[in-house]
Amino acid sequence: MCKVYVTGMGMVSALGIGVDTNRDALISRRSGIGYAKHLNSLLRDQLPVGEIDHATSELFRFLHNPGNLQESRLVLLAAIALQEALATAGMPLNEQKKAGFINSTTVGGMADVEYVYEQLIDPSIPEISADLGDSLDCAHGTEELARHFGLTRFISTVSTACSSSANAIIYGARLIRGGMLDQVICGGVDTLTRFTINGFNSLKNMDRNHCKPFDANRNGLNLGEGAAYLVLESEESICRTGRKPLAQLSGYCNFNEAFHPTAPSPDGDGAYQAMKGAIREAGLTTMDISFINAHGTATINNDIAEAFALRRLFGENIPPFSSTKSYTGHTLAPSGAIEAIYSILSILNNEAYPVLNYETAMPEVELEPVTEVMYNAGIQHVLSNSFGFGGNNASLLFSKYD
């Protein structure tokens, strides 16, 4: 079977801009969660979020060649992350034009549209409708990015809620394994919006304090924003270009349990099947897994369901695990790609990043996440989980490249 390698990665999150900046925050146990400065919401002083500390207009300065990119928070965050991913892969323009581009988002350009909603629906202002109406579509940002970076050979947009970018990575890997493409850039982007904050708040699963994944007293998630992209390549491609992979995407699985529109099955069946499938796809066993970057949203239902799935799959030999959403907030679509990069950083630096704010084990199933940075952790294989609404569960398995 054709192997799939990661040769480039780039990101921006509430921890900062760039992969190295994010790693520094993780090993310093420094959260990016706080109260919003740029989001115009009545809840900005009540609900902590993982907001990127730059106004939209300021984001242009992080781009080497902004060209005529529109002033859209969604597009600019994605462009910054894409720029870094392509740079770390050392991919020249002639190669970019041959690569596929699989993007993902949950709410598209909602951040830009919701502030002009009243004008948008006013038929007497057709120019505003024309300019902004299209940007709401999830695929609009993908097309804008593809045009800017010359990624026009094969483009697609995935929107499967919180598992979106993990599924984008799976899609890209399948294109490579199927012999359709040698190189695919995969990832996702989402911004904080009043729409998502009000929506999650109406579900009563947002914490008014910093979230506490896998803690008995957890009380909901903190939302976040960000973007992250990985460059995937075939073995034939790296042999031709001479690029050294950062890691191998050795396994992956999507499993839809279709239990409920917003809740996981109580026994974590979808999470169990997704993790089990990724390990089987890689030709490994549960004993081979060194670390797990759990989905761990800190919501009541999700964490216990994932914990049951971990116990069911690994028995008494659950590998060290944690949730990095206590640093970035839950970024929705890009969370899978953000945490994929954190998983690869664990492999490259032989370290495991801890959960924050954990105090008390859940009484239903006592599991202790990692609470301090683990150095010299002997990390060979990392499982990264992303579980979305509608029972759309995805697990990615990254392995050390020798």
C-alpha cells in the first residue's frame, strides 16, 4: 500500500502564529484562552475564548505576498497557515500547481457577514449582497486561497463539524493512496463568530471559566479560532524531490455512529470504532500507541464517552493522553489539523503536552490525563482524535519517520 508522509505544516491559533510559537506555549503550559478583544458580541465579557490576538486588518503584515486577498478573517488566517506549510515543505510554485487542496470550515465567512446582516438582506443595497453574500459559502474561502496560492489542480471543501479538517486529511491521504495525486495540502480554518458562540451557548455547553477536559467538575468547552494545514506526499514524491518527511500518516479512520445530532453515544461507540480502525489501518496494535491527543472538549457527554471508548479499546493499558483544547479552545473545523500538528511535534521532539486545569478524576471511569510535560517520552506513534456533531468521528495515526 502506498505510504503517505507529512512534509510541511503551518498553523495559527490563540497560542500565536507559527508552529514554533505554538510549541513554545505548549511546553510552557501557557493557555491562549481569555476574553475576546476583537469579537463584537454581548457575551465577550462572559465567556472566555481562544481568540487570535490580532485584528483582521493587522493580519496582512504576516503575509509575504498578500496580493489582492480580500480582507476576510477566515481567508487571512488560512493564508498565514498555508504560507508556513508550503515554506516548511520547500514546495516551489511549479509543484504547488500540481498539488491538490482539501480545505475545511464549519461556518465559512460568517465572521464577516454577520456584522452587515441588516444591509445584506436589504434589497436596496445590491452591491453589498453581491460582495459579501458569496463569502458566506464554505467553498468561497477555499476558492480564494486556491487562486492566491495556485492550488487549482484539484480543490474540495469538507464540512463535517468538529472533525472537518481531520476528514480533509483523510480525503487527501486517500487521493494519494489511490494514485490520483502525489501531493495534497489539507487542513482547515474557522473564526470566532457570534453565530457559533450563541449557538453553543444555547446548547448550555460553554464554560464561563477555563475549560477542564476530563475533570469530574468540567462544565463545558471554550470556543476558539485558528487555521492549520499539512502537506501530504507520496513515497514516490519524496523520492523525486528529496524532501525528508516530518512524520508518516500511517493510519486513519472515519466512523459515523449517527447516534444524535449533537451528542455522542453514551458508550463512545463511534470513538472506539474510529480509533480501532486507524490502528488497524496502520497495521499496529493498541500496545504500539505511545500517546493520544484526545478530542477532549470538556463537555459533560463528550469526555465521558471518549473515556469509555479508551477503556474499551485499551483496557487497563491506556497510553498517556491529554487534550490541547485547554490551550487553544475548541476551534471547530481546524481542530483536527491543529492537533495533528501537535501530534507530529510530539513525535519530532519526543515529548507529550499536558492538559491544563485538571484536578479530579471522573468517577464513572477513573482516567488520569497527562498534567505535566513529558520529556524523553519514547514517542513513536500518536493517535489524534476529532469527533464531530452528527456522530462524525475521525482518528488519525501519525508515526515516526525513520
